[in-house]
Amino acid sequence: MLDLTQSNPTHADIHYTESGVLDPLRDARGLIYDPDPAGLPEARNAVRGYYAERGLDVAAGRILLAASTSESYSYLFKLLAGPGDDVLTPQPSYPLFDFLAALDSVRSVPYPLRYDSGWSIDFHALERAATPRTRAVVVVNPNNPTGSFLKRRELAQLTEFCLDRSLAIVSDEVFAGYPFGEDPERVSTLAGSTDVLTFSMSGLSKICGLPQMKLGWIVVSGPDAERARAFDRLELISDTYLSVAAPVQHALPRLLETGAGVRAEIAARTEDNLAWLGTALLDTAFHVLEVEGGWCATVRVPRIRTEEEWTLELLERHNVLVQPGFFYDFDQEAYLVLSLLTAPDVFREGVRRLLRMGEELPQP
């Protein structure tokens, strides 16, 4: 079985330095319970350093730690919305928002991304999706699975949209460390936003390939008074749970250092797999949609079959596992989503088998 859906780096033949990951957890301070609702100062300063390396000054007083991005979403839904309120979420995107929102008695209302030689927000549809009970707009930057970054002109338009309606922006940036190429129009992070209340999220899961360490963070940005008020309330929510373990907080500075090597290996693999895929699909019935970052590639396949038929036939006849576009709420057929994190030999053989399926298609 060739699994082209692999999104767990610890199962993807990525090389980890055992001592570099495990030794920091042996810090004796991890034996002491002395919690800080926003996260231990040392850990928050380590996150600050992560942004400083990328040219952005983020005060530690704007950083709040959580156990994961999923928990960060839950904190923010509790902060921003009450039962029956809604948040606007991108479509296509990772199929988690409905569940996370529902667990906090909030509705997830989709707004579409449109593809025309690249992905962009459909602002007319975004405006139609907003209601008097809308409290925030979620952006995934870069998006999963489309791999599209928010552009500067889009951010300006989104900021105006949110200011007019007193909405917050929730920016999921877990894949921001994996861009393909450079584009000055891309927005790599919203952690420096000043005009509208904004929450930028990331964590160890993706940037260091360490999902098992269970540490993420929220950077709160926006107008000073509004930002300070939101941070105080987030601290209260976090103080109710105190979910982030002390050992991983003390280990965070060294884990971020170790994770740089893991991130480089993942980046090299995803870039190589994407480049190989683009070449392999030339002059075939298949087409790779533009992808700017992240761990996934979306392949448009002939509509002679439905996505479900493509997926099941690949699985049953060719022992290849892929994900159909409808898993991510693509609103039309026919797309398959492949994980670029997949080990190269598995990825290439799986794609070759997909191409052999294409050769069996009836000729016009």
C-alpha cells in the first residue's frame, strides 16, 4: 500500500536527532509546578526569538501558549463568540473547523476561495456570508490543502471588511515556514497587524515537525487597547485549563533550535516532490494546481470519473491511497490531494500508478 496522504512527520522517514529532542525534556525545572496562564516567560521569549529571526519584533507580552493549534482555536472561539454566533472559515480547507466550532457552540460558515491560475478570496461571497452574528474571519495562511498565501491587496481588503463589521481575524500560520519560492506580494504572517484585532497561530507541530510535543501559541495583534483587553481575557481562559506541560515549555528554546534542521529537511522534501510532480504530469491528462507553500499538492484529474471513483479505483486496483477533493470541501470535481511530505520513493511510485490509470482512459 502506497500512502500518499501522510501528514504525520514522525511517520514519514524524517530524521530526528534523538538527543536533540529528548534531552531538553530532562530539565529538572520540569519537576516543579509553577504555572503562568500565558506561558512561562522563558518559553514565550523563545517564541519571540523565532519571530525575531524572521525580522519581526513580537513582544513576549503578546504571546500566549496553548497545547495545540486546535486548542488555540477553542480559546479564541470562547473569547470572541457566544453560543449561536458564527465565524467565517475558508473553503476549501482542512475539515476541522465545523467540529472545533460546534464544540464551543459556534457555527462555522464557509466562504469560498476561487482558483484562476492561483487562489484568492471571493470577497463578494465573503460579504454575503457575514451576518449580524458573525464574530471573526478565519484565514489559513498558507491554506491547507491549496497551499495559497494571503496577498497584500487581499489583506488590505480583508482588514477593511473586518473594520466595517467589528470582526477579528484569526490567522492559522502553521505552514508558514514552508513557502515555495518567493513572492513579495505574499503575507507570511499577520503577527504585525495593527489596524484590526488579529490572532496569529503556530506551534511545534509543523514548524519543528513535533506534533507529539503539544505546544502551540497565539500572537495577539491590533490596536493597543483592544489587543490588551483581548489578551487579558485570553489569559483568564487559559488559566482555567493550564494545559501546557512544564517540561515542554522549559525545553522550547532548544526544541526550536533542533527543529530548524527538521524543518529544512521537510522543506527540501516537499520542494523536491512538488518539482518532480510538475515534471511528471507534463503532457498528461493531469494538472497540478498552483501551490505556494505547505505540505500538499492538488491535482486536477479528468472528470470522466468522480473523485470518489478515482480514489477507490486507485486504492482497489493500484494500492495507492490519496484523498479526494471533497474531503476538503472543494465545490466542484475532480481533484485529488497528495501529501508532499510522503517519502520520495513512495510518492513517485504512487504518482506513476496514477499516470498509468490515466493511460487507460478512453481517447477522444
